Amino acid sequence: MNSSYVYILKCSDGSYYTGVSSDLEKRMFQHHSGYYQDCYTYKRRPLELVFTWEFTHVSIAIDAEKQIKKWSRAKKEALIRGEYDLLPELAKKKFRD
């Protein structure tokens, strides 16, 4: 069974890119080299790999990637820092009075 990875890159402009790959080393080379010129990260290099999460099933990895992409910056940064206890609170919608 092959592993799949969800990963987060910090871009040179401070933004985050979340992706999924079954060959993380190859995908990182592609990001760093600018292999895909139409990729979000192409003009935001250099890049820093700040988070990885390994999965045994690609379908679960894809679901996790889709979920993380919807998260706020604060929630992504808590995940990156390993502050998992903060994730439920950061998921709550803030309403104005």
C-alpha cells in the first residue's frame, strides 16, 4: 500500500499552499524548480515545506487536503505549529454583535 501526503508550503509572499501527493520528494522538486509554470507557487518561490501528514489511502488524503484548503490562516498556522487543541475553537464562526 502506497502512502499519500498532504503538505503545506509557506510561499515567499507569506501565503500558504496546500497540496497532496503520493511522491512528496518529486512534488517538492517540481515546486522548487518551477516545473509547472501555471502553478500557484511558481511566482511565489522560494518555498518552505512547513507541514506534512501521511495517509495510507489517497482518498482520505484528498479529503483532508480539501478540508485544510477551506481553513483560515490562523487555523492552518495552529496545525503547522502542532497546536491541535486550538483547532476546534478556530473552527467556530465569529458573529458580529
